[in-house]
Amino acid sequence: MAKGRKNGLYGGVSEELSTLMRTGWADTERHDLEPAEQAPYAAQRRAELSARFPGERLVIPSGNLKTRSNDDTYPFRAYSGYVHMTGDKARDSALVLEPRADGGHDAYCYVLPRDSRDNDEFWIGYTAELWMGRRPSLAEYETVLGLPCRDVRSLATDLAAGEGVPTRIVRGHDPVLEAAVTTDEERDIELDGTLSDLRLVKDAWELGEMRKAVDSTVRGFTDCVGELSRAVATSERWIEGTFFRRARLEGNALGYGSICAAGDHATIMHWTENDGPVRPGELLLLDAGVETHSLYTADVTRTLPISGTFTDVQRKVYDAVYESQEAGIAAVKPGAAYRDFHEACQRHLAERLVEWGFIEGPADRAYELGLQRRFTMAGTGHMLGLDVHDCAQARTEEYVDGVLEPGMVLTVEPGLYFQPDDLTVPEEWRGIGVRIEDDLVVTEDGNENLSAGLPRSSDEVEAWMARFAG
């Protein structure tokens, strides 16, 4: 008999209730499933991973639920390396690559199968199926994922039984599995880094998902412009909620916490409180992205004049950022150093800041000393994909010190931020923050701006708002 939770209204379960609950259930096994579209691509990714680590067992967990408060958990989001290698998004799962004598691997996906109707596990407890929803059976998982699946509840025992096999595990996602193996931390970190390396170049299926994410994001931005007057009547929260509705309607959720920063909040790089006023005459910096059902995310920013037109100073700042972004986008092409687009953007902004008298020139000297960073703050882009800052653990020589290749997806997002208390700039400049961010895929002969459906120049933004702003 299951033990009730503290302060629960029921003290226990009678034998009669338990018997009643176990009877009268229809067979819901699904026999109409087909392999997921992603399955052959995931198989190729596993083959590439296998080739990197011959003779070693690899364990890649999906992760567990995390407590938000008391017995309430955060919405689960699987570890991106697991998703990339399997196409699965379930909690408490793991991909295991078992080494073969020929140097290859046999892949198994350990998942949490359906709860049995022969005991009370399916209806008692917060994570039971009747509380959290039906899970696929092992046979259903195998059909969809295209690889053998096993009950994850046996994995810790299976791993312990394989003592002596060189093993690596991605740490930080499943402490029970980590405790079941003996590994070396540096070698585990190398596995995590390799999983990031393998996401640097997107395959054709992934690029399709990126297009879906960006297209939904473009619609979400248009939604926000259409409801701008309601944000003026309420707060930044209206913008946040408007975009979230689009993300949930067309995708899984948000790819990251939306930045809906009006007025001087636009000078805060990661403003996510989104509780401030939206005032005509000021700017709204909206940085948001839809995450698809497959967990690929967009990351787009536009800075909008809340009244529909830029003031002279706002336009001067905006146009400088736009010109900087144009220079950065032009530098994105195969064979170019990854850093080229960042340097092109930053050099342009340094020139403008010297021209305006905010930093001491000449511009080349200011750039070499990094003086422009007082007003530009961050780097000018990053890889994009399953994570908003994708491939974060990749080897430096393959990422920021690497060379762009066709299939890489990245953001170009220069900005200028004049803090409200910055006495080094004229008063009318203080509190102005502008960022323009687009998502680019490197092509065979240059790049494609996936988010080109949104206007970028100041004139285009004003015309767009005149058409859609409510």
C-alpha cells in the first residue's frame, strides 16, 4: 500500500480501491506509428560520435525533473546533447553507446516505459501516468526513434555490471547514473565538448527546424507590434505575454526568457523582469525566440520606437547599429574566421563613438584597447540551434577561433547601450539602448538571413509599425 504525502487528504489506499483501480483498462498500445523524420539524421550523428571514441562506453543522460518549490517542478527540458543524438525529449532517459570489438558501438536508448496496470504505480505519486500523462511503450519508442530501447530503471544496474569497460558520462544531468559508473572528470568534459562540436554544422533537417523557429518568431514580433497600444496601457508584461502565446501556439515554448525592455531597461543586456512601463517617445527592445517542438530555437532582436517614429537621437543611434550589423553580416561567409563578423561590427561602432566624441580616438586605437565596450557591452553574436547559445562547450579552436562552414547557424547582434546614469554622454543620449539581431545560416557562397522577414533599417521599421501597430 502506497504511503500518502504529508498533509494529504487521504491517509492510504484500501485493498478494495487498489483492486478497483487495476481493472477495466483498455489496451492503448499504438501500432500506427512510423519512424520520426529526424531518426536517420540522429543515427548519422551517433555514428560520428562513435567514431570519436572507439572502445569506450558513452552515457548521455536526458536529465531529471527539477524542483521549483516544494513538490512543484519546472517544465522539463532535456539536455541538448541527448536530444541531438536521439530526437527524444523525455525525462529520466539516457543514450548508451556500448563498444564493440570492431571499434564501433551498439546504441541503446534507456527510457521510462509505461506504468504497469498490475500495481498502483500508474495512479499514485506525482509522476504517475494518470498525473502527468501517458508515456510511450518501449515498442513505441523503438519505432519512433529507430533504435533499441530498454527500461531506464535497469540502467544503473547494467552500468555497474559493466565495470572495467572504459566509460564516459555527461555530468550534471543525472546523479544516479553518475554514481553508477567510475569515470574521469576531464574525459567526461571532453565528451560534453564533443557533443557540442558535432552541433556546429547543422544538417538539412536541422536547418528546416531553424526556419520553422525563425518564421514563428517573425509572426510573434508582428503580434507584439499589433498589440503595442495595449502594452502602453499596461506594461512590458503585455509584450511578454503576447510573444509567449505565439511560442506556445506554434512551438514547444520560448527558447529563452524574453527580453521586453522599454525605456532605459533597454540598456540592461538581460532584462527579463519585464514589469516596466511602455511609454510613447521611448524605445522598446524586444529580444525573443520561439523554440520548436523539436527544441530548436530562434533568437531575434528588434528595437522599436514606441510612438512609431524615432527621435533624431534615437535614429542616430539606431542607424549606427544598423550600419554595424550590415558590416557584420557581410563578413559571414564560408572560409571566413568566426571572429570576422564580430570585429567588423565592433570596429564600425568604435568609429561612431569616436566621431561622436564619447571615446578617445583614433578609432583603430580605441578598438584595440576595447574602449567601445563601455557602450557595446557584449560580443556581437553566437552559435544558434538546440540552445540559444548553442555549442557552448565546443573546443575553442573549433568555435571562436575557428572558420565558418556551410551549415553553421549564428546570430549577428551589435548594440549600443547608453546607461541612464552615464555622465560621459549628453543627457538626451542617456537611457537609450539599441540592438538589432538576426539569425544567419552560412551558405556555400555567403549567408542567408533567416529572419529577413522582419524589417531592419529605421525607415523600414517605421513603415512596418505604421502598418501593424495597434
